[in-house]
Amino acid sequence: MDLLVEFGKILLPAAAVMYAMYLTVKMFIQKEWQNQRMALAQKSTDTILPIRLQAYERMCLFLERISPNNLIVRLNNGEYNAAQFQHVLLAEIREEFNHNLSQQVYMSDEAWNMIRRAMEDLVVKINQAGSEIDKEAKALDLAKRIFDLVMEQGADQIQEALAFIKEEIRQEF
């Protein structure tokens, strides 16, 4: 019996020390794991943040490039008739959009949808203007009709999309 009591005197403190060591090591390992996760998250943020900002910049540039004021002035060389100019405008919008299509990965769904709606609204206006004037009319006549349709609508979806993107950038960054 004395042997059992002596064994208990040794075993209980040893078990307490072992349990304390277990808790210390467990806490250390959890802290290390948390530090590694935070370092990985920081590294990811350092990599992704510039790419996301670049995506927003590129889409702002896209919207500026397809705005009727910039698009028509940039592409009108005076040699096109209305049908040719309509084709050139639509091809340019499509090409610009396809060039920036991958940027949607870095943007919110709402921002991307606003960009798409703005582009589609402009395509509709160009097609509507093209259907309302003679195909052999001058490109300038098509340009005037597009501007008239933009003015008639009042709200410019391109400007609304730009404002939304800028606000989203301000909120996130």
C-alpha cells in the first residue's frame, strides 16, 4: 500500500506537468498556425490588391473609351457612310469588351453587371440610331442621331457605371 501511495505522489505531479506541457505546446502550435495563416493572407492581399485595382482601372478606361463622346470622335474619319460607321462602332465596342472580359474575375458581380448593362445600352442606341436613318447617309448623321438618343434618355448608364465603380473602389480600398 505504501508503494501505491509513493507511486501516486510521483505520478500525480508528473501527470500535472505533462498536462501543462500539452496545453503549452498546443497553444504554441495554434499560435504558429494562426501566424502562418495571417502571413499567407497578407501575401495573398499583397498580390491580389494591385491586380484588383488594375481591373477597376481597366474597366474605367473601357467605359471612357466606349462613351459616345470619345468613341465617335476617335473612330469617325469622314469616309464612312452610316451603315459602315455603325459596323465600325459596334466592332470597336465588341473588341474593347472582349479585351477586358477577364477583368470580371476581380470585380464584384454588381459592378460587372453595371458595366455590361452600360455597354449593352450603348449598343442598343447605336443600332436604334442606325435603323432610324438611311444606310447611305453620312457617318455624321449617325453620330448626331446617337447623341440625340443619349440626350433623350437622360440618364447615362456609362456615367452611372463609372460612378458606381469609383464608389466601390473607395469603399473597398
